[in-house]
Amino acid sequence: MATTGSAVSVEDETVVKVTIQVDPRGELLGDPGTFKISKSKHQQVLWVASDGKSHFNVDFGENSPFAYTQFSDVEPYSGLVRREVLADPVKYYKYTVSAGGKRIDPGGHVNP
């Protein structure tokens, strides 16, 4: 499912891309927006830096809907939603993005 917010887009039927906006020094410029993925469509998130080269980290802490809790420019794909996670468009999965010494806390939803 596509979402509102210019930094979130659907790459193909199975990949929702979240672009992390960075300045020329690799520092965060703003919130990338809320992702919305569909469990029944077997979608996953792909995080990328807007310049294609900056380093970043994504951390869900203990609230990840995915098998792993951390992602980065080296491992940017979330993988599928864990089997035991129920699709619920109201449940909000907060995570932290850090790049260039700055942090922001966007989030996302898992739809049926």
C-alpha cells in the first residue's frame, strides 16, 4: 500500500521504500513519513538514504513487527512481517532513525 508523505513510495508490489532525507554532510533533514505495508501482499520496507551513500541506522527496539529489530544502509530490507504479528492498521510501530549524529522517531503500520 502506498502512503502519504513524499519520502515513502511503493517500489513494486512487495517493496515499500522509505527515503531518509540527509544533507550533504549526511545529517538527517526531517521525518521520512509513516510507512504502511500489507501483510497479505507480503510487503517489506526498504530504507535508503536520499544521497545513496550516507550511513544510517533504524532501530525498532523491542517493538519490531519484523524478525529483526535493527536495519541500516548495509542491511536496508526489513524482510516480511513476522508470522505471529497480527495485521492492525491502528497499531503504530515506532522506530528511531539515526544518521550524522541526529535522531528522529518515525513509525509505521502493518495492514491486512
